[in-house]
Amino acid sequence: MMLRAWGCALVLLVMTACTPGPDRIFLLPERDQPQHSDPAVSTSVRFDLADGQSVSGRVWQHTQPKHIVLGVHGFNDYSKAFQPLAQHLAAELKATVYAYDQRGFGANPQPGIWPGEETLLADLRHIAAQLRIRHPGLPLTVVGESMGGAVVLIAAAESPGLQADQIVLKAPAVWGAQSMPWYQRISLQFMNAVAPDMTFSGRGVQSLGITPTNDPEVSRDLSRDPLFIKATRVSSLAGVTALMGRAQHLKNPPPQRSLVLYGLRDRIIPPTPVCHWLTRLTLHEITTTPMDFVVYPDGWHLLTRQLKTRDVLQDLQHWMQQIPLAQLQSPLQARDAVCAIRS
């Protein structure tokens, strides 16, 4: 029962050949599908990958973009997660926003099958590099949410790096096994060895009021969305846990200008592992990196899909414009805020 409750909590983590030329990066799934001139409406596309495979996704296309943004979604989620953020940035920044379904998620083949850390990292690096080719001279910002934040963080910090001008980590999944009680670690190892295909759902923790958002409309949409994965294999829980641990214990920070957004009401990535991560950043003198933080006292896990998202959206927009934010914090200040209420 204890393993099942813990597994249910992890399930709610959303809340994750030849190199083609620029004309081959994005393939419309339907020949007669129209390209939308309205950036508030997304167009379905496919992203070609370095190994000859492709993944599904979408683009909010501005006719005269000033910024390029790439969204990397969370565990069990998919590219639709970036719709509110994309619509805001398209309207306020004249941004073209791309988002893709990571392998094993969304509309891709074999949803729910963990693709492996290196595959996720290689796909992100390849897509970001191709966006550089497709949009020369425009600044590229990569935004990762939850598990996507861990993928972005690792891809940027580890060699060969990530081709991006700046990165944004929304509620990054930095919850490795070392931040879990010993019985959770042992249970996960045991279950992954004897029953890797066993599945968990998120109903148990939802009944306890643990949800990724306080917006009931978003919650209903996620529960009804056929592309949002609702039952997760033990092997996928083990995979995402290893990924989160890798992000939590990085030796070097990303070289890019970076923004981290976190809400103190987040119980999907709870304060304790985030406190451990921030403590590591400060204790290991990883404070020379250009990492900015905004900690929201009333923020939930899905910071751009909660009630009252305006402040979060504007903060992200202004940071991209390099407009000073009054509530901006250093890693040390963020550590103090998060560790004070860790659970």
C-alpha cells in the first residue's frame, strides 16, 4: 500500500540516418492541413530526429517572430501543455513557440514506454540545433516543465551542451532517489526487478487533495484527454526517478542565462527535494552561474495552468525581455524560502 501511494505521487509528475535540412524539420501530418496565421491557434507538426525517427508536436506560428521558444513537457504530459504560455508569448513578445511530444508520450508510438534518458537528451539537443538553422539570428529560449525541466537542465549542463540562448525551468523535477526515504528506494528497485510492467494511477493521491493545479477546468481536461497518460509502468517510474536524480546532482550549472520558477504549494515536486537541490547549489559554490529564481508562495506545480497565472506569465515574459523583476531571487534566497517550508 505504501509503494502504491508513493507510485501514485510520482505518476502525477507532469505535471514527461542523415540529419535533415531545415525544410525537413517539421512535416505536416496532413497534406491539406492549413497553416494558421493566428498565433493563438497551434498547427500540428512532426519533428524529424537524427536517427531517422520523428515525433509529434505543434507550433504557434507568428508571421514575423522576434523570439523562438521551444517547450519540453513533463512526465505523462505532451505538447499541449504549453498552450497558455505559447499564446501569451506570441501575443506579447511576437514569439513563435514550438513544443514536441517526447518519445514515449503524447501522440507518439508506444506511449507509456520509457525511452531512456540518453534518447530524451539527444532528441532535445537535435531539435534545438535544427531550430537554430531554421531561425538564424533569433534568440532561442528553451522552457522545460517538471520532467521536461530535468531534461533541459541536464542537456544544457552536460557535454555537448544545448544550443539555446537561455533556459527556463518551471517546477523542475529534481527529486532523485537520494531524497526519498529508504523504503521508497528499496520498493522501487524491488518492483522494477520483479514487476516492471505493473502500473499505477494517480487516483489515490488525488483523493487526498494532492493535485498539480488548483484550476478545476485544467484538472478535468487532463482527466479526459486521451493523450495524457493516466496509468504508469513501474519501469517508467524507475526511469524518471533516475533522470531526476541526475538533474538533482549535476556537478556544473548550465552556461546559459537561466530562470527557475517554483511554487510553494507544489506537492508533485515537493519542497524537500527542491531544498536539497538548492542546498547543493549553494554548498558547492555553484553560485556564479547566471541562475535567477522566482518562488511563488501560492504557486502550484502547473504554474502556467493554475488559477491566477498572470503574474507567472508576465514574469517569464519580462525575464526574457531582460526587464528587472522585483521578486527575483538568488539561489541562496530561493533556498531559504523553500527550505523554510519543506515537507
